[in-house]
Amino acid sequence: MSLLFRFFAVSLLIAGSSIAVTAWLATQTTTGSIRQEQGEALATDASIYDRLLGYAAVNPRWSDVQSTVDTIARETGRRIALTTWDRTTIADSGDEGSPQLPVNPTVVVDPLNVNPVLKPVEVDEIDPRAVGPFKLTREESDNLRARAQMVADCDGRTVVMEPSGRPVLVRQNPRTQFADCEVDELLYEPTETERKASGELIELLQDCLSRSNIELSPLPWMNLTTPEWYRSPRVHETPEEAACLASARREQLTQYVAPPALMFLTAPTGAEPPTVDLSTAGVTRITWTALGILALAGLASWLTANHLVRPIRALTAATRRMGAGDREVRVTAAKGEIGGLARSFNTMSAKLADTERQRQALVGDVAHELRTPLSNVTGWLEAAQDGVAATDQRLVALLLEESLVLQRLVDDLHDLAQADAGTLRLHAEPIDAADVVEQVVAAHATNREVTVTARTEGELFLVADPVRLRQAVENLVTNAIRYTPAGGTVSVEGRLDQGVVIEVVDTGVGIAPDDLPHVFDRFWRADKSRSRTTGGSGLGLAITRHLVEAHGGTVSVTSEPGAGSTFRITLPTP
Ligand code: ADP
């Protein structure tokens, strides 16, 4: 698969998944906030309902409800309207400018039939605040409250007043132990009012049961005539009894509570609260937007991918041309990573071209170096064949000399080839460089024209291949003798100075400053004709440098034309 296509596909995938995730998140958040809003609205509705229910439970008529409705409307910021079943307005917090009421009421306000969703009531769906004839007289209530308070003071319970005006003792902390206090039996006795009201209720209950031909069985709760008995969940009663009790209660309470009214709750202007458009049109719009974004992302990634791939293609083409032999091929390098790659390619290409040139030069040089001794040998042999030259000892000596030149050239080339291939093997061992210096100098001690001396300071221990190190120093000393006229001196010095330093100092012809950078190049000679006659191959210094570098060292030269040269080898100590 092409890089372009892969990049394109991955971008589309990323864009697609991010759109999907964003859409999902948005839906989640919106749904959450809608639910929260709905919950809040429901809680407000429930509280308005509860307050109006409270009013209806203790007032037999709605006549004075307007002020209450206005207060609640102001507090909740909603329009509240109450009407009778035939839609005659009882109270309305809106004014003449307010829009018409909706067709369906929000809820029916009836304390004898409480809406279980807006206000869960424990028994019979009758508002506990509707107490009707069970309402104690002030005297009874005060009397009971005083008695209850005395008990509460003793055992730590709290007095809570029921809607009927009867006190109840409540334990605030369930772990509190009852103190050993006197029980006030009177607190659990029905008052006069309650006795009367429950008598009425039991009569109504009996009427109801007799209509269904049921005998009123003596049940335990019949003795408990306080409102608590019908307020607490009852057991041991038949469904018929339960239904009759509820209807008897309603019958008894009807004249004490306000008649059922329709309640309408709307926003102050009458407008419905805004809803989120999740219709098909909305979904279609979201889909089109997502597709549009996807198309844009696709276009952008296509352009980017093209932009990225173009230089890579150029590089591929350049590499192909280079493989086909074009060494001069270069690519235009832009900024960035791919630009870096292009620059590396150009560097590599330049280096290859350079190597190629060197290789061609080397072959040319080798051929040139071989030609001179070979044509000398051929010349002498032809002369001998033609009888021009005598085949004597002198001829043999001449031929031998040329053959030695060839031999040395081939040996040097072999060393260089090994160094280039990295197969120049070193047999490194701990040695004293002073010994190497002594040995090389001793080999040239017999030289009559040039004085060769050695000067070393102490022991110069290092780890090196003694044969190769000797070859390197030997090359320098041979050169020094070669380029030093008769009567001059060559001094080889060894000392310790941030490693082992071996210096070959001569008082010879020296090297011109312009030539200094080239002395270590292959086949380079300051004076082409002269040196070849002196027997140098033009490879000596190149080999020396390779040998020294193979030991991890460096070789350098300083020189003054006419005064002499100094070659310095520096080798690392262990
Ligand atoms: P060659 O076999 O020609 O000596 P080298 O690589 O050993 O080849 O040296 C390269 C050239 O460097 C020599 O031809 C010579 O011109 C110059 N050279 C080397 N050593 C010295 C020296 N000690 N004094 C002057 N010139 C030197």
C-alpha cells in the first residue's frame, strides 16, 4: 500500500473517530443537562403543588387563595392559575395580557386525592394536613403539649406537633436510650374532640361496610382513636375494610377541605420552555455537518500527504539515477526531516562521486608508477637482446634494482589496500617505544653521508604492534635521510607528552608551506622526477598515517624550507 494512501486512510480514520467521539460526548452532556433541567422543573412543580395542597387541606374554600398564588408565582418565576372543573378562574398570577391557559391542566389540586408522583403520601392518598374534625381545640392542644414537653424534658425526646395539634414525642437520635421516666398515660388517651370525630368516622365506616354487607370486625385499631391510627400503615384489615375506611375518611373530610381545582403551570409569558431539537431534521443536519467536516479533513490530509510524499518521490528517482551510474545527481533540500534526508543524500552522493574520482586517480597513478620501472627493465633487456648492452653483472644489478622498486611499490599497495579494507591486522602487545626507536636508528647507523641519532627519555611503554610501529618510524627516517643532503643530521626522539611522542627531525630540504597539507596523500611528491629516482613510491607517508591511525594515534608535520622538517607521531598510552 502506498504511503500516500496509508496516510490518507489514517487521517480519515482519526477525523471520523474524533467526530464520533465528540458527537457522543455532546449527546451525553446535552441529555444530562436536559434531564437535570427537567428534574429541577419537576421539583419546582412539586413544591408549588404541595403549597397549594396545604392551603386546600385547611381551607374549606378557595376564596382567599389569590395572594398565596401570587406569592408562590413570584418566588418560583412561573405563572400559576387555578380553575374549577368548568374552567372558571379561581386565581391566576398572570394578568389580562397573559396568553390563554393550555388545554390540559398540569395537575388537579385535591387534598383528598393527592397525586402520588408529585407528592407521595403514606396512606389513602389523603394529605396528612387535612385533619378536619380531628383538629384539637387550642386548650386540648396546649394541655397535651405541656404534658409531652415534661416527658421530653425527662427522657430527651423532642416534641413535634401533628397537623391536628396533637404533640408527638420523637427520638432525635435513634441510639438514645429511653430514660427511666414516668409514662403519662393521658398523652395516649383521645381527647374529647378526637373521640367525637372518630365516633363519626366509625359510623361512616359502618355505613359503608353495611352497604357491602360486611360486618365490622372488632379490629385492634378501633381502640386507637387518635389520628395516628389511620395515618400509620395498617395491617390485619381486609381490602374492603381498607377501601371503606378511605372512603369514610374522604366523606368526613369533604366539608373541611377546598373542592378539587385544576392547576395550570406555565412560563410567565405562557411560552413552553425551549426543547432540544432531536427531530429527524436535526439528526440529518448533524449528519451533513459531520460529513462536511470529514470531507474537509480528507481534502486537508490529501494535500498534506501529497506535500509530504513529493520530496520522497524525488529522492527515490534520484536514488534510481544514482544506482544507474549518475554520480552528479542532487535533490533540492527543503526544511524539516525530509529536507534532512535530502541533505544526507546529497552529502552521500558527493562523497560517492569523490571516492569514484579518487579510485580513478589511484588506478591512473598505479599504472603510471608501474610504467617507469617496467619500461626501464624492458629497455635494458631489449638492449641486451640487440647486443647493444652487455649481459654482465652490471646489467643484472640494474635489473635487480628496478625489480626491487616494483617489489616495494607492490608491497606498499598491498598495505594500503589492507588498510582501506580494514583488514590490516595488528598484533598489539605491551612494548617499549624506546626499543623501536633504537632498532630503526641502528639500521641506519652505517650511513656515511647523514648522521642518524636516537634520543629517548626513560621507558616509553605502550600497547602496539612492534613490527607495524617500526615500519611507520622506518618510513619517516628513510624519508628524512632521503631528503637530507650529505653532512646533515637526522635525529629520532622519543618522550612522554600526553602519550608517547616519537619525532623524526632532519636538517634537510624541508617542505614548502603550500605542499604541507598534501604530503600524506597517496602518490603525492613535491618533486615528481627527483623522488622517483631516489626510490620512493609516493605511498610511504600515506601508509605511515594509516598505521599510526590504526593504533589510535596521529601523525603531523612541521617544516621550514631549506632548514628541515619534523614529523611527529603521537600514540596513546594505556
Ligand atoms: P616518497 O616515496 O616519494 O618519499 P612519501 O609519501 O614518503 O613518498 O612522501 C611524499 C612526499 O613528501 C615526498 O615525495 C617528498 O616530496 C615529501 N617529503 C616526505 N618526507 C620529507 C622530508 N623529511 N623532507 C622533505 N620532504 C619530504
